[in-house]
Amino acid sequence: MAGRRPPRPFYLPAVPAQNLCPRAGLKNTARPGLPLTNDFREVARASSAEAAMEEKATQKAAAEGNPSPELCLRIPGDYAVGSVPTVLYVPDFISQTEQSQLLHHIYQAPAPKWKILKNRRLQNWGGVVHEKGLLPQALPPWLTKITDRICQWTGLFPSAINHVLINEYHPNQGIMPHQDGPAYFPVVAIISLASPVVLDFTPHGKLRELEHTYLQNTQSDELQESNGSYKVEGTKEAGPASSSLLLMPCSLLIFKDQAYTDFLHGIQDNELHNLDKVANISQCPQFKHLSHDYSPGKADSSASSEPSGTFRRTTTRVSLTCRLVLNVHSKLFKF
């Protein structure tokens, strides 16, 4: 866009980020444990008028020389959070209208696009990740709209994001601690949709020394769902999380460098998530007083039978894991 300054490099500040105020929670009408296709189609249709108004406002702002609403963000370094180095959390990186549009596109995808795994299902966009690189397939426009914004605002990717995994988690589903594989540029951007979840970062001090113990089994669920991620032997017995983040709907999580190479990240596969070590709790008003049951309209309720400092996941979460594969090949296989 003419007149826009180029994105500033990402430098983590020496002081914690200021508290931020996200938007109100998403009115999620989905019932727990059930497919969300029809629910989110209705949400997307209901938001069409709002989306049109938002688009007109953006065009008007551009004509007047003002930045569009989605670009009114501070520099990336201002969003550093937690004790794990090189991690930033951006609440409301996308609007609720954009969230509804994304969910609409995701659940409009043909059934064969979904891959059913043991503890979740996913969609793979951008091509097939192989040990030699990426056999590419162009991302659809509804995804590049978001990935281009991530690249432009962060300034962390040397070229355009070319691979996106879309994961769907029911309330009792998660992903074991793992590290993303060497096929990717060491920056991960995750957009969260529909429901909050706690993501744990766990240090693995001997990760590099244990390189020879990597279980690079291409038939494992972990590799199937991460397209190049590694399970590390013994990760189920890894120590307690050193830092956790509460990922709210519409938020963006980015981790890189030391957080990428020296830490495992994962989501507990149970309905109850602990908030004791959540580093960004002050940025999540719905949970500021450790509300136990995330449900629009009930977040401030003090009546709960759940243990103190926990919340119960009640709705399905969807995430977009956006990454860059540096080695791109038009022909990986010879027949």
C-alpha cells in the first residue's frame, strides 16, 4: 500500500509487554463434541453484512490515507510475553468477522481435504512436506490474505509463507510436546479460532545432543499431523511446563529462535486446563479472575465446581499453523 512504512525488524524488549485489552469473546453457537460445519456456516452468513461494512470502512480509510483497522498494531517486539525467549502473543490480530470468514472457508472445504488422525483432524494447505523440501501447491486467496499480513507486519519471514496446517481440536483433544522439524524456517505463526486453549512450552535441555534419538517415523501421528515435526524420545515424561500461554480466539502466537530450537510445545489432551502458569492471563479479561468455564455470557460467573485456577474447554478449537518451507521443488520424486 502506498505510503506505508516497511515493517520494522523484530527486537524483543527488555521489559514485559504492557497489558492489552482484547475484544469481547466470540459468540460460539457450536455444541461440544459435534462437527461445526452447519454452525459456522450460519455464523458466516450472518456476518456477511458486517463484513461488507468493514470492507467499505477499510476502503474509505485507504482513500483518506489512513491505515486499515487490521494494521493498527504496535511493533512486534511490544508483544513479547512469558519467560520463554522469542515468544510474542498478539490478541485480536484478526477481527471476529475475519474469524467467521475463515471458519466458513475451512468448513466449506470438501470432505477429502480433512485428514482424520487419532486425536484430531486436519487440513493440509500449500503442498506436501518431504525430507527434501516442499512439493508445492498454491495457497488459496482466503489464506494468503492472512499469511501476507503476518509476513508484512512481523518482518520475520524471508519470503512468503507457503504452508498452512489447519487443526481441529475437540475439548478433550490436544497434541503431545513436540518440536517442529528442520524442513521449516525457524519461525511459527499460529492463528487461533473459535475457542481458547492453553499451550505449554517445556524446555528440553539436551535436545541437540539427543538428535540421534529422534523418532522420525513417517507413519506416526505426530509426523502426519505436523508434516515434518519430530517427537523426541521421552517427551511424555518431560518436566513441567516452564511457561504457558492462553491462546484466545482471533489471537496470533509467534515463536522463533530459542523457543523454536530449545523448547517443546504442546496442548494437554483433557478438558480441564490449568491457568497457574499462564503468562498472559492479564491480557484475557474473560479469565482475569480465573473463571472456570469459558462460555460467552458465563465467563464472569463465580459458580463452578472446577478446581481453582482451571477452566473447562467446552467448544471445538480450530488453529492455523503458518510456516515457511525454504526448499521448494517442482519435482521431488523420480519415477
